[in-house]
Amino acid sequence: MINLQFCKGSFLLHKRYFSIALKNGENVLNVFDRKTKHIQKSRASNLENFIVYDYLKEEVGWRVADRILDINRKFKNVVDLGCGRGYISKHMLADSVENLVMCDMNNSTLEQASLPETGVNVRKEVVNEEELPFEEGSLDLVVSSLTLHWVNDLPSSFKQVIQSLKNDGAFLGALFGGDTLYELRSSLQLADSERLGGLSSHISPFTMINDIGGLLSQAGFRLITMDTDELVIGYPSMFELIWDLKGMGENNCTWNRCKHLNREVMMAAAAIYNQLYGSEGKIPATFQIIYFLGWKPDASQPKPLERGSAKYSLKNIGNITSG
């Protein structure tokens, strides 16, 4: 969920907030505190009424699972990367999936994960999304829903996924897009500017759809298809929205995050949010979802026609009639 160009620019402006790690001879920006994210997910999983906060992830997980059914194929070995409480896996059918590995960075969340229907062989495994343990060429399908936005090095994770896939294997998933929570972000920024005379980091950066497409292509995926969707959810006030984000385990874990929200800033942000976006006693929160599908190259896949082989010119397309 990270815009690499944004991060590079942010590093130049606020270098004290980020660290750089050397990985495989390349500099990698360390934007997210993964240990904090692990703690946040543990706290969310220990809530007595944790199911109450799963509405967004349940909806997106169902939509990703529905895309699996659109592929006319039975996948032998499948990995659900960052499965959470089984938002995708619970909808998998034995007609589409034979063996499934459900993975998450947090063991307590993994223990709560719902299983798919009888007939699918399931194994649960604690896995760091930044360091995949799967053998090269061992998987037919990797799916992921709303978890990759906390990965520091998406290019590396995408390369590890394609290495784990067999030829003609697929990578299917969803993650938050750049317009996610823009109402909350702008309200907090305006409140910070008004009350403190500056800006603090309250919401982590999100990626843009062209960034994901470019990273998939650079990793080696082909036949890439992408689309976006917006889910707008109404809340009584900004405070209920923030409470639900914590319940989802989606609170900010960037290194430069503001760890304590000033009470005056919170009250001002809530008033600004309601004034700018509120209607009929509710405030909207936009979640932009990017869906993607990429395939590992194989000789059996369709290839584009040779240049110059077209029978008709685009300038005459209006004159073409069906025969």
C-alpha cells in the first residue's frame, strides 16, 4: 500500500522518521514498524467482540474469493497470504481448491481463522509476508486480501510470490488504494494546522493503482488485470470510525506516526470532518480497494499478434459491421 515515489520524497524531507535496510544488495526503505503491527493485530484478535469489526474485510474477502470462481480451473496448491480470520478461505470450494495453506503473521489471529468447506485440505502456518518460506515453483495460486499494505518491500514480496508459483500460476488479491480514508486524513491535517501550526502523520501512505501494476510487471507477472472499487461506510462520528479501525487492527504503524493524539486536535478534527463531509447525522469513510490478477509466464498462454498483422485500421472502426 505504499507509493514508492512518495516514500522516497518523504525520506528526503523527513529522513529522521525512516530507516534504510540493506537487503540483497539494495537499499529498502523501512516505513512500517512490523513489530507494532503484530501487537496491534494481537490486541484486535483478543477483543471479546472482534467479529463486530470484520465487516469490511469480510466483504472484500468475499469479493476476492468470487474472482477465484471466475477462473475455470482447479488449483492444486494454494496459499492465502495474510489470511486474517479466513476472509477469503472460508469461501473457497473443493471444486476450485485442493490444498490450502492459510498464512498470517499473527498466531492468535490465525487460530481464529474460519476454514473452507469440507474437501479442501488445510494447513495453517505463521508466515511473515516479507519473507515467504515456500519452495520455488511449488504453488498454483497465491491470494491475498487487505494485508500487503503493511509490507515494507513490496517489490521483493512480489518477486518471492512469482518464484513460488509454477508456470502459469496466478497471483490474485486486493489492497487499499490511494483514496482510502481521504476524509479522515484531510480533517486531521486541517486540525493539526489549526491547533498545532503544523502536520503530523496519523494515517499511513497508500499506493496508487499504477504503482501496483508497475510492480507486478517488474516482478515478471504477465496478463495483468486490475480494477478498483470504492466502499463508502457511514459512521455516527469520527470517533466511531477510529474505534473500528483499531478493532480491525488497521491503526497506523509507520515509524513517524503520531503516537498520542492531542484532545484539542481530535475535537477539532471531528468538527471539521462533520462540517466538510457529514450529512443526515452521519459522516462517510471511503475505502478504495484495488483488485489485481497476474500470471506467471508460460508458453501455453495467449500471446499478442505480431505488429502489423491487423486486418482493419482503427480510423475505419466506425465503418465495421458484424457479418
